Amino acid sequence: MINKIKNLFNNNPDLICKKINSNYFIIYFESLCSPDKINEYITKPILINNNISAPHTLDINFNEVVNYLTNGFVIVIYKNNKLYASEVKKDLSRGINTPDSEPSVNGPKDSFTESIELNLGLIKRRIKHKDLKIINKSIGKYTNTFIDILYLDELADKKIVNKIINDIDNIRELEVLDSGNLSNYLQKNNKYNFPTIILSERPDEVSNSLVDGKIIILVDNSPYALVLPSFFVDYINPITDKYLKPFQNNFIKLIRYICLIITLVEPAYYIATINYNQETIPTSLLNNFIEQRKGVPFPSIFEAILMLIIYELLRESDSRFPSKYGSTISILGALILGEAAVKAGIVSPIMIITIAISYIASLVFNDPDFNNEIRIYRFLFLISAAMLGLYGIFLIFLFMIINLCSHSSFGKSYTTPLSPFNIKYFKKYIWRNK
């Protein structure tokens, strides 16, 4: 029996095989198991009482050895024919930290970690009800990644739950290392670019989504939970808004919608008014624009695209660079490049201001997938405005509305709660009255 298990793991130097006494052998991975726990719960009890006192010990067969060994269990062999698995995992996860990508001034300060058991505990601290259902799955021939599907039985849509379970069952061989991998697969049939799954690191947001009837997926080794289905308003109104008073909350929501319009349309509106629709702005302001553009050899559309590309490069470098230096370098780069471009006569000062305001407005939204879609539409608005003026902006806006109305999120309309109208969801995420 011992040799058969050894042969399963050739070239694994951290596989430890140890004889305890004439009846007991133990086999475990040194990199996954805690030696202190092994000594306290297995070695000492066997030597003293000829028994195992580990709190989680299972009677297993040979076909289950690989699964338990690779998940931090010690395999105890009794008289070379009886197999037991005792959980003595080494603590390989980091401690609970504050949220990085979803900060909140007034909300809880805990966030998910890479341990699926710890993440599940953070949710159960908040949802203390028998209707919280948990379905365990594992994915990957080589990774064997554990997945938990959570939902509240009375509130969740069973059709969506069953669809998710079927989708995951169909990808048993897919190697999933992170929740982002699973999110991409579950959205593979999404014909549109707007995301339908939120990746959240906040246990309070996830718990609140469960109460809203949504489904949560936890992936082992990932500090982000998947929240689905998600709608357009979810990316504009984060769950942290509920920690504010209703009037303050509604005011901030209004600011965000204004920011959405600014980041999408402002550069395009400037191009349209300069090239086609000069009558829409005061004459004195138009004269100022003309004065600033004197000496610039390039058309305004070239200026706008050039500056947008530079800002996108700065954004990408900021996200890839270490956090201690990223923001400083991007701000310094924007100031130096902007000033140098104006002095060199490549772009006008008003173009720098226009693109900077559009860029700042986009920082209100922190979901990467949603922000990427905003980038695409910003360029579409810009090119259409350069070709057709304000009429082009209207056409792209109409195209965007049709796109959103045609979009569905796991069988539900992406424009919920506006279409179809849902008064409960509307009061909670668009306009609070209490």
C-alpha cells in the first residue's frame, strides 16, 4: 500500500513517508501540512493511546488518496490495508486586510482572502439563516479547484442557479486558477462587452447581494467573489452607498451619472462643436478656442485621439507599476507630457483640459470591465463626432441604448430596474427614499 502511494507521486521531494509504530504509517506533503498539527493530533495520540485524535478524520479508499493528499490531509495507513485521512492543513493564506479595489469610508474594513473556508466564514458571519444554501464543486483535471455556489433559497431565481450549476458541470476539465478565469467562461456567450458578473472583495457587498436574490460563487485561491447576475446600474451605484444618508446618497448617485455622460461624450462634444456645430457655443468662447488652436498643425480629432492614447498608456502603466510609485509617475507623466505637448504646438491647452476632465470622470467607476467598455464607447463617440458632428453623437448614443436594452444578464434584462421596472430595486440602487 505504501509503495503504491509513493509510485503515484514520483519526483515529489516534499512527500514524507514516516513510520509511527508497527501498525501505523503516515504519508503527507510537507509543503501543505502543518508539522505541529501532525505531531499534536496524530503522532502523539498514536504513540500514547494507539489512536488518532485529529478533529477531522475520514475513512477513505485508495482512489481518494490523491485528492486528500493534495488538499493538505495526512494519509494514515493502519496495518498496510486500512486508510484514513486527517486534515492538518498548513496555514498558507494571508490575514484579513482592508479592501484595496473597493474602499469605503464608513463600511466594514474586512476583505476576502485566498482561503475559500475563510471567505465562506466571513459571509456566514453576516448571513445567519438556514436558507443560505451552499453547493460544492471542483474544477480542473490538474488544479482540482474548489468552488462554492451560494444563494438564499427563498430569494434566488432557481433557473439561474440551475444554469450556473450546469455550466460549471460542463467545464470539469477546465483549469481554473482564479475567479477571473471562471468569470470569463461563464460570460463566454455574452455577445456584448458590458460585463454581467461583478468581482467583489467585500464580504458586506456579497452578503447584501445574497439578500437581493443574487448568486455568489467563491473560488479557492482567489480573493474575489463572483456576484451574478449584475445589471448596468450595479456598476454605477456600488453597495457602499448604503452607508450614507439617503439625501447624500442620491446626490452622489446624480454626480456619478453626470460623470458617466462627461467621460463618454465630452471629448466628442468638443470635436463636434469645433468642426461642425459652432453655433451651439457662445461666440466669445468659440473665439478663445480658435486663438488657442493657432499654431497647431493637426486637426482637432488627431489631437483628441493622441491625448486619449497617452492617457490610456498612463492608466495602464499605473495599474502595472508598484502601487507606491504608480500614481506619482502617472501624475508626473501627465503634467510633463501635457505641458511639453502644448509648448511644442502639438496640441492646444483646451484639448488637454477636455481630455483630463473626461479621464478624471472615468475614475469614479472602479470595475475594470465596465471601465474598458467606457473606453471603447468614448472612442466611438469621438470618431462619430468627427464625421457627423452632434448628429454622430446622437447616433452612437442611440446605438448604446439599443445595445443595453438588447443585453441580458443570465436571462434577466440588463436595464433592470428601469426595464422591466422593479420598484424595490429602483429604490435601493437608483433613488433611495429611506
